Amino acid sequence: MKAPQTEPNKFSLPGIMKVIPNADGLPVVYPAGDGTQPVPNNLLQVVYDHRPCVEKWDDFETIRKRVNEQWAKSPPIFDAVSQEMRDLTAQTRALQLERNAQSIAKSEAELHNGQ
């Protein structure tokens, strides 16, 4: 998970994710675990992983049309991040902060000991 030090409110979502339509058909992001199990209704599809993974995928015009249709159905304010993804993000961020603090403490100790 990327979290720029100069932008504390900016971060990327951690781990492998899936995007599943909610009851209104709007896309919502969830953690996908280790990504080894197929996810029914997942709107995300890997099309390239060091080489093409599928023989045919939608062209950009088709994707653009679908996105415009979904955007038009969306309410003015909509949060597409699930609570599960929020929880994983908070856990991952806490671990990052703990590791950063340990690294800083180690560096300071080494500096203090003249290493």
C-alpha cells in the first residue's frame, strides 16, 4: 500500500481487490484475499500480466460507454469502498506506521552508537 509522506490523506488501496456491483448495480471495492479463488460477478479482469491473458476484451469505446452509463446512475455522493476494504486499509496503515517507527528508532540508535 502506497502512502506518500508528503500527502497523509492520499493512499492506495492495499492488496488484491475485487469490484462487485451492489444492489443498485454500482461498483464497490472489496479485498479479494490472496486472489487464488475465482470471484463471481467481479468487474475486474486481468487482461495483461507480462503478456496478454485473454484473447479478446472490450475495446475502449465499449468501456467508455459502460462507464458513462454507470456514472449517470450514480448518486451525487457515493462511497465505492467497502467497510472490509476500509478495515484492511486501516490495519495495513497501522503496520506501516509501526514499521516506520521501528526503523526510525533503529536508525537513531545506530547514529547514537556511532555506527
